[in-house]
Amino acid sequence: MIIIKNLDITYPGKRKVKAVDNVSLEIKKGEIFGIIGLSGAGKSSLLRAINGLVRPTSGEVWVDGVEITRLSSKELLSLRQKIGMIFQHFNLLDSRTVFGNVAFPLEIGGYPRERIKKRVMEVLELVGLLDKADSYPRELSGGQKQRVGIARAIAANPKILLCDEPTSALDPQTTGQILKLLAEINRKLGITIVIITHEMRVITEICDRVAVMDNGRVVEEGVVTDVFLNPWHPITKEFVNTVISKELPEEVLLQARTKRPDREVLLLRFAGNTANEPVVSRIIKETGVELSILYGNIGHLKDVPYGILAVEIFGDENKRDKVRQILHELSVKLEVV
Ligand SMILES: Nc1ncnc2c1ncn2[C@@H]1O[C@H](COP(=O)(O)OP(=O)(O)OP(=O)(O)O)[C@@H](O)[C@H]1O
Ligand SMILES: [Mg+2]
């Protein structure tokens, strides 16, 4: 759907800034692709290159089989009809009602009046704002404003929705609602979504794949579960730690450091189906070790359950080897603390 090849974006000026540095990415049709990075990492520049709002210094951007860096301004305008965009600060027109805001791209697209009316009502219903059609943006909450932004972005039936930090100005609860709405739009309408953020939560709750940006470069990329459970770049580790700390509580560490020959403390990390398997009961039943749980943290990555568990096992060397074998069979990742 979107292919980015060796993209460079350098802003001219006295001190040249290389905002995007040799980035290559492929975003598949129908997926929700997240790009996470700290402020200034180059996320917005990269996102804007996808709809031609920013012209790259070098490299290629392919959207639906078309190389867009070669398009004329007029061709770009018609391409943007296929690509909706939403923003952190909503960017609504204050002088227009909710209806007027959502109708705007359709008016520009030259749709007949009756069709505009029908379509605006359709998308307002989809985002849950039918009753606000005649309100003005100043009369809405942040979450409602973003819903208007989303309705406007999908009004012209785009194939792609670009989201520039869509929840960064919202409280946690409203963030959850907007993320749910985006996931629903992706599922119901099959729109490919690219979302940039500095919040790990946005990635874990709705994204299928993620790229981590630092200093203009993509430093890590992959399926969210893989990246989340095995981050290797320091920046990624930091982001992951904001959602689920892999640092064990002090008292657990203390206990682990007190060495005894007949026991050890293990840190188990599991994801997907294994998270549902009765790992602990199987270990106890099949090996005869005694086990106590010191610390646990279970969550969800989109639809995939994952968790970490620190357990203390008591038993001889032989039994403990058996434990390792079972964990290996269940593809549970294991660290001795
Ligand atoms: N129009 C511009 N002219 C000059 N420099 C720019 C321009 N836009 C961005 N930059 C610079 O490019 C770098 C990347 O900026 P960009 O906005 O892409 O980062 P970002 O990851 O979106 O950051 P944030 O999370 O703060 O929005 C920054 O150093 C920024 O100062
Ligand atoms: Mg930005």
C-alpha cells in the first residue's frame, strides 16, 4: 500500500536539519502501522511525505502503485482525496459547524449537495456525533473535536488515514475511546492507518506493526508483540518500560540475590496462546517443584495476551531442569534473576 525507499528529508536554512535519514518502510494494505519516537525524531516529517505535504530531499514514496514524489501539484491534490489526515490539535475550522467541517473536503472534491449531506450524516453517525451536527467546535470537548477530525478525514472514502499524534492532547480515558474508534474504522472500512505517537499505549492497544524512530532513522521495526517483548534498542526499551516495567520490585530482587542451592528465581515472559495455558499448574504437576509467585503483570497487546511472572522454585537440580524443559516447550522466554 505504502512503500518508502531510502527517504531523506533535509530542511534548508542556515543550520540544515536532516529530519528523516535514509528511512525505508513498507506499510501493508489494511494494517494499523505505528511510528513511535521522541519529540524531534522526524515522525511528522515522515508522515507528511506520505501525502506530499513535505517534499523529500531524496528517496521514493509509493502510494498504491504511484510514486508520489514525481507528481505535479495538481496530481498531488487528487491523490490527497485518497488519503485522510487527523492532527493532535484537530485543526477544525472555528467558523464552521461540525456539519460544515465534515462537508469541507467533499465541497472541495466537487460532490453534489445532496450527496454531501447524506455522506456527512453517515460519517457523523459512525463517529457518534449525529446530535452535534449544528454545534461549533468551541462547544465541543477535545474527544468530540477529534471525532469531528476523524469524520472529516474519512468523509471522502480515503484508502489511507494518516494520524499525527491524534491522542496527545486528550486525557487517558478519551484516548482509549478515540483509539477504539480508529480500530473500528480500520476493521469496518478496511482503511489502512498510519499513526505516529510518543505514547507506547497507542502502539500496544491498536497497532499491528511498529517502527521506532530516533534522530531521523528507523532503529527498530516489526510486529508489535515481537518488538514489545524483545526490544533491543535503548529507545525502544524506554518506551516499553513506560507500559510494563521489566524492572522487578526491589524486594523481589533482594530475594533473588540471596543464593540457596535448592532454589532459584526465574522471570518468565509469555505472549499469545501460552499466556492462556496453565503454565504454573503444569510445572508443579509435572516436576514436583514447589513454586511461589513473587511478582506478576499481565496485559494485552491489541488482541494478544502477554505477561511477565517472577517465580521462586524450590527443588533439586534435576527438577529445575525439567521446569526449563517445560517452559521451552511452551515457548515461554526465561531469565534467571
Ligand atoms: N518546516 C521545518 N523547517 C525546518 N526544520 C524543521 C521543519 N519541520 C521540522 N523541522 C525539524 O526537523 C526535525 C524533525 O521534526 P519533526 O516535526 O518531523 O519531528 P517529530 O518527531 O514529529 O517531533 P514532535 O514529536 O515534537 O512532533 C526537528 O529537528 C525539527 O526542528
Ligand atoms: Mg510531530
